[in-house]
Amino acid sequence: MESFSGISWSDFTRQLFDRIREEILSKGKDYILKIDEDEFIEYLIEKYKLEPLKIYLETESVPEPKKGIEKRSDPWGYYFDTEVYYFTVSYEFTGSEELFFVQPNPRTITSYDIHVKNNRVSFSFSIYKQDAREFNRAKSEAYSDAFDNLEKINNNLQSMKGFENAVKFAFQNEKNKFKQENDFFTAININVNKDTESVFTTPTIIKKDIPQPKVSDNKEFSSEPTMSMNTYNDILKVIYDVGKSMEKKPSTYQGKDEEALRDQILLFLETRYDGTTATGETFNRGGKTDIILKYANDNSNLFVAECKFWHGTSEFLKAISQLFDRYLTWRDSKTALILFVTNKDFSNVLSTIKDEVINHEYYINSNGEKGESSFSYVFRLPQDKNKKVLLEIMALHYDK
């Protein structure tokens, strides 16, 4: 695409704030009225804030050129075949890549076809002879045409003052509209349904950054990404809140099998986290597990979960064994077992879970409770007694 020759700066900024407003509205009234205002505004600023472009000339990369034959003409109009060398030159850059395709105001009427991918920007050109000076001249001209407007778009960005205040105003403007609507509904005695509050009012809405690879204190460097405890806890809270909300609405679970109930949980996980993919019935190690959250960059696992109907102590312990023996690899460190309980005596089932889990051969210790029916434990992998795994056992009551 031609550099700095797409949408105008004024249209670009207008569309930017349209996207911000659309995201606010997409959350719905209940969410906007209940969410922590400062956290959500911080999330919007972090997601939509633009960063100036900077190209690092010292990172220049010029792979071996492609070689071809082209027809050229001499001054008298006769055509002849000549060798041609096609070069591609790339550089690392930082900043918001979409700015490469925005027309600054004012701008120089020059541009060049560029390609942007993985924080590198590149352009191509050709020469017709093996001449270093010709190569440097052609490269310099192409670079100049491609990036002559870079400083100008950065100047436009610098002049865009008050972005944070504009985002705050956009949020408060839409929130006030929702407040006025609720005041109107109250005045005419229309009640707002409260059943969805636990799902839509979660305060952990700050944009999630999937953690980069970590180095353990007692291990050599590992390139495997791991999930932070904050993200793991947030995943568990989402599942728990969705599950509890479904308990209030029998139509969401009546007559449904494990797969159908699992899919309702996946619906929330699939769109919540940047840089990840959530899938169901996915092969992992020795079989298909119900829920896997993967790191999008290299498809490695971050979170594994299994869903089961409650069929008593024996099947409960077998479900844990199945999860650990068939599905978890050495790389999996955070997991969950989600139990759909149809028994009327739910309290008795919860007591059984806590009494019997300690008898499992992979059990190490209890790690607290995240809710009335969500219990945290530390287990070990069967193939490595020193590898600890966090296991959340969550029971949801679907008795009608």
C-alpha cells in the first residue's frame, strides 16, 4: 500500500473516536453503569492511544535479491532483454503502524509502496546493473519517497492534545445517557433485570497482556509463555460468574449435555483476552480436552479445563485422573475441573468434593476457596512429582 496516502488525518481521528464510542456502547448499559469508571477509561486509553513512528536505520536488512529479465528500449525505440535485480529493504520500527497509511496535514505529495508486518516496514526497488553506487542511489530515493511524510504525521500526533480527556468525556457522555434512561424508567416504574449483574459487572476489565516467557528461579531459560495469576484468577471468575448466572435460568441448561454447557462458557472466554484463542474439544497430549486457552503467537497452552457431570465420588476422582493422565503436559501449570451437579442435595456434594479430593494420589495441598462452590488446590503431574499444577474444582448446580 502507498505510504501516507490513505485516509486523511481528520477522518482518521474522527473514526478513532467513533471506534471508542462503539466499544463503550457494545458493553451495554448494565456494564457501563456498574463498571469501575477509572479502570475502564484507563483500558480505553491504553487500547486506542497512538504512538509516534520511529524507524531504526541500524536494523536495515537486505536479503539476496531476486534476479529476472526485463525488456527495455533504447533511444531509437528498439527493445532488448536485460538483467534486473529486485531488492527488498526492511527496518524495525516502533509506534502505531496504522499511521504509515494516514495522510498528514500538511503533507508532501510523495509516497511509495510499503509493506508492514511484525514491527518491520519494507519497500522494494530494482536496478539493472551490478553497481553499488546505483544500488545506494535507488535505495535512498525509495526511502525518501516512502518516509518523507513520517515526521509530518508525528507532528500531527503531537498536536493531538487532550486525548485522555476526550476518552473520559466520551465515556461519561454515554454513561450519563444510560443514567438518564434509568431515571426515566424508575419514574415510570420499570425495573431493570438484575440477573446479569454478576457476568457484566466484573471489575477486571483492564486490557489483558498475555505474559511473555519467564525465567524460573531454579531453572534455565525457557521460551514457553506462562499465564499470570491475575489472568488465571480472572478466567476462573468469568467461568464461575457465567455458571452461577446460568443457575438462575434453567432454560440455559435444561436438556443440555456437557458440550452444550461448555460452549456457553467458551462464548465468554473466546472474546475476552487479547493474544489468545479459546477452543473446545481440542487434542492435547492423549485425548480431547473440553477447554484450552492458547497463546496465539505459537499455539502453546496457557489454560486447560475439563467439564463433567457429577456422578459420585468414584467418577469425580476418575475425572481428575483423566485430566492429569491424558490431557496435561509438563508445560501445563494452571487447570480446572468444572462439575455440573444435578443432585438436589448440592451442599452434600460440596462436602464430598472437599472430603474426597485429598485422597487423590496427585493431591499436594489445599489452596483456599474462590467461592462457595469453587475450591483451589495444588496437585502434581503424574510424570513429574516435582512439577506443581494449580487445579480449581468448580461445582455448578443445575438441578431442574
